[in-house]
Amino acid sequence: MDLKQAQRLIRERFYERDSTRGLYATFTWFIEEVGELADAIIKVDKASIEEELADVFAWLLSIANLLNVDLEEAFKSKYAPLKHE
């Protein structure tokens, strides 16, 4: 699965609910997941780290969908080719 497919999957499964919840509340859920990831990293719990990384990624895709941002294109625009600073 590539990034576009992942974003499409999250849109198909969650866009209606995310849209109803709104951007601010969806962003709040994203931040909560980042906190859970931080906790898993501190505990060095590999299984939890993997799960929380997936959650953070899914919530990030939800935010991108709500903002109508193609995350793959945004990423490529910024990082490919890599800009040397």
C-alpha cells in the first residue's frame, strides 16, 4: 500500500465521522495519540510503539483529509528531491 492508498482508505472509513467531529477535535485526538506514542517510547515497548505509530499515522491522514491536502504530494514537494540546507 502506498501513501495515496493509505490516505484514501482512511478517507473512506473515517471521513464522515471526522468531518462531523470537526478539525479541532480530530487534531486533539491526533495529539492524544502522539502522547500515547511518547509513553510507549519511554517504556521501550516495541509492540505498543508499532501500534501507536500506526494510530498517529492514521490520525495524521485524517487531518490531511479534512484539510483537503494530498499528503503524498505535500511530502514529495518538500522532501523529494531532498533539499540540502
